[in-house]
Amino acid sequence: MNQQLIEMGKRAQQAANQLALVATVAKNDALNQMADALLANADQIIAANQADMVNATKMPTKFQDRLMLNQQRIVGMADELRHVAILQDPTTKIDRGWITKDGLQIIQQRVPLGVIGMIYEARPNVTSGASALTFKSGNAVILRGGKEALRTNQAVVKVLRQVLTSSGLPVNAIQLIEDTSHQVAQELMELDQYVDVIIPRGSHRLIQAVVKNATVPVIETGAGNCHLYVDRDADLTKATPIIINAKTQRPSVCNAAEKLLVHQDVAAHFLPSIISQLRQHGVEVRGDERVRQIVPDVKAASDEEWDTEYDDLIMAVKVVDSLDQAIDHINRHSTHHSEAIITEDGERGRQFQRRVNSAVVYVNASTRFTDGGEFGFGAEIGISTQKLHARGPMGLDQLTTIKYEVTGNGQVRK
């Protein structure tokens, strides 16, 4: 085991213990100072990012988009930190309390998870967002970003740690692994003596590698093979902007829609129009045989594509016979991230929400809203697609667990 990584784990554990004693007001002040510092050091961060971008020219466009920082995105990062600062500190919450038949007073208290390891790709805004959420919730974080964003992550973490130092707070609450080798990532996944949970964030390949190889407990964040279903009772004028937004507003992210299902009753009327508009936005449309009967120049979708997350301006389209068939298709092929139905029938919308097995299920809204910031969490450390501990966008509350504090007066069990 890498001795430097072990020392990093020890420092993180000590920092987490110290954070448990830090008042909420001090954490909030530090977060606001971090936001100010990001803006004050924006030129240095952007310069570091530009150096990373030079080395990323051979990467797919979708990865370059995730990697790129500019003034506007740094303002967004600072805004996330300020938003986290105004949210309630989950470690001040008492979930409930009661007195047992033996007179014991029991309090169910929220407490931090401890030390969180983050393994992620490309997006340097994750560096600041994850740091803010873990810090506010009383956790220490060990960050392991991808090699493509190393210079940017170093610049961001330097700024955040400087604020911790100047504020007299535990600087090792935020640490960055600068060795981006697969070997060190694997060792982080096995550092269970010091790390309480690993959260991977990135491609399906990365996430599954962590899930399969970690000995530290993992919260699985999800790839996004997200679906839109246009029901027979849809308002098609409402459907069109939802579909265009969900697919094209930022196609490289996990909450962008990848598949479009259309009820057979509206397919002949709606498909020529929506396919034309998708193409006007640069989307390559692929379809099943029934789609191609209506719009013959659509490229045929392969069987494998129904399970594919494109993260690009590509969308596969399918005609379905019924609401039941749409739900069955989604539950079979989705990554259980975000799905939406467009319908004016409230009961059919409720059926869709109840029966679709995904973390977030919409009626008449774009899947692009699946985001911690949009949900009011300030930021997110990831979007969990599993069912244990956390599901959906993960904010402050999802970075805590429970602890029972029991007070007696000499009771012994009989």
C-alpha cells in the first residue's frame, strides 16, 4: 500500500474528527470566503484549465465541454458554495427523540459519514462542489480527479485549502491525490481503515470499475440512459420544447435525454415535426422500424443502442403501443437515473411515476432538472441510482448517517 496515501487517510480521519467540533457559523463563513477566493483567483484557475484543455484536444467534444472552465462557470462554482453556506447544517438535526418503557431517553442524531473518497472524471466544478458539501456536512474528503483535469483541480484545491488555513480550520478536510495512476485509484478503493465511503462520478466504465473493485463501501452514482415518453394524451406543443431542452441544452451530461418513446396514436403526426426540429439543433436521430416507416431517412437504431448512453447529440426514437409497453421498455433499458412522461392525463402520469424504477421520474418536465442545485441542495456530490442509503441527487443530508444517543439514570436490563 502506498505510504503517502495511508498518511493522507490518517490526516483526513483526524480532520474529520476536528470538523465535528467546528460550529456551523464558522463553516458557513469559510464557504463564503472560498467563494470569494475562487472569484479572486479566477485568472489563475482559468490559466490552469487552459493548460489542461491543450492536452485534451484529442478527447471527444463531450469530455472537452465537461473539462472547460471560464469566468461564467467559476461564478457558478462560487454561487454553489454560497448556496451551500445558507442551507441548514444536517449535523445540527435531531431526527426524533423518545422515552422507552425503561425510562431511557433516546435521541436519533444526524452525524457525518466520516472520510469520503471521490473518484471522478473531467469536471473540475465537482472539485469545489464536493468539497463544499463534504465540509459543510462535517466530512473530510480525499479527491482523486482524472489526469485530464489535474492542473485545474490543483488550482481549485489550492484556493480552498488556503481559506481553511487562514480561517484556522482543519486544512486536511480537503485533500487532492495528485498521482492519477490507476494503481493509486485502486489503493484508495482499498483504504478501508481510513476511508468510510467511496463515491465514483463519471462514465459508466469508471463507476462499474469502482463498484467491482472497491473494498471500501461504495455509493454508486449513475450513468444516464434517460428516457422521454410522449403519451397518447400529450400536449404536443408542450412536448416539443421539453424534448429539445432535454436533449440539446447540454448533451454531454448524465441527465440529458438519450431516448424518445412515442405512443402510436400520435406518432404519425408528431414524429416528422420533432425529428425535423431535433435535426435543426444538430441531433442525429436513429429510429426503430416503425419510426423509419414514418420518416424513411432516419438511420436504423441497433438493438444495443437502447442500452447506450451517448452523452452527445444523438437520440434513438421508438414507437410504442401503450403506456405499459413504454414503462416496460424503460425499466428494462434505463440506468434508473431520470425519466419523463409528457401527458395531460393526470392518472397516466401518476402511473408512470409510480411504476418507473428510476431515481427521478417527471411528468411534463425536462430531465435536465435532475441536479442538486436545481433541487435546492446548493450542489451535488453525485446522483445515486442505487437504493441503499441515498437515491437521486445527493446533497448535505445524504452525506450523513444516524447515531443514537441514549441517556439513562442507572437502568440495567432485566
